[in-house]
Amino acid sequence: MTIDASKFLDKQGLAVESALLLATAVLDHLGRGETVEVSMVGMRGVPSSYFNVLLSRIVDGFGVGAMDGRVTFRFDTRTQREIFHGSLESVRRSVA
């Protein structure tokens, strides 16, 4: 299942609220036993706080192992990928 992150934007443009909306959708699909690809295409200027909240919710719900195959991400830019990986490492360290 591919989820388009741009469809889960908070009406006021708040990054953390948008991340929570997306996390709810991802968790719903994971709860049904599905694998999820999150498309970040078109999501310019996403801060690390967005990824921190999103990844924390996924890891809280399904463990850090979910990030090793059940949930994957498609990025629009190298910067997005780098911010994501920084957040992922931070979340992994926090649960270790």
C-alpha cells in the first residue's frame, strides 16, 4: 500500500499535526498486516520534527523492526532523505 504524505497535511500547515495525521494512516495499514510505502514526493521543506513524530509513533506502535521492511519511504530530494535518516537514527537510539 502506498500512502501519499501530501494527502495528510494539517489545514493550518503545522508539521507535527500533519505527521500525526500521516502516522494514524500508516498505523491503520500496519494494523491490518499490510506493508506500507510512504511517498514523500511533493513534500518540500519537511522539518526533522515531522519525521521525529511520524517515526516515533510508528516505532511506539510496531517496534523499531517495522522500519526494516514493513514501512518504506520514497523521497523527492536528497535533503529529505538525509533529514529522514537523521530522525530515524535518533528514534533508534531512543529505543535502544
